[in-house]
Amino acid sequence: MENSKITVPPIGLTAKYPEVGTGPCSTDIYHDPEIYRKEIEAVFKRSWFMIGRVEQIPNAGDFFTYELPTFKQSVLIVRDKDGQVNGFHNVCTHRGNVVEHRPDGKCKGVFMC
């Protein structure tokens, strides 16, 4: 008896997109720092982030801070005397110090480093 071969037609994504191929894929996307930097620029810096809710700061002077590890930055969210919610970099512009170290609280005036 002769050995015979059966050709199996491609199925799934490789059938629809044969240019993708079936070989091994690079894992660089998971650990390459340059790819990560590009991803931050192209995706994360162009998107809104949910960092809190207005209910966390119901009264004038109420605030909370939030760390953005992707950007290595801290933000300060505060409700002002007019009831508006404002967000700032949690860093002093003339010394580079952190303005508010507490995770949340009440400011009774102005934030100072």
C-alpha cells in the first residue's frame, strides 16, 4: 500500500489572511523598551484616563492625588471655591518638589511646596 497525503485547506485567520503566516511570532512586543515607549506615545498619551469620581471631592477644597505609573507622574485633583474640578501636575513648578503627599484631604487655602 502506498503512503498517501491529504491536503488540509487552511482554516480560521490564516485562511482569510495568508500573509500572516503560521510561523513563530516575535515576542519583542512584550518586552522591548522602544516598542513600549512608542505605545505610550501613540496610545496612552492620546487617551483619557479614569482616575477618580467627582463624588470623591464633594466640597470646595477637597482633593485627591493619583499616581500615573505609566508616565511616572502624580496628579492633584481638587474642587475649587466655585465648585469646579481642576487637575494639576502634583509638582511645584519652581522647585520640582511634590506639592501634596497625602492621598486625599481638605485644603484650607492654597497648595504650597
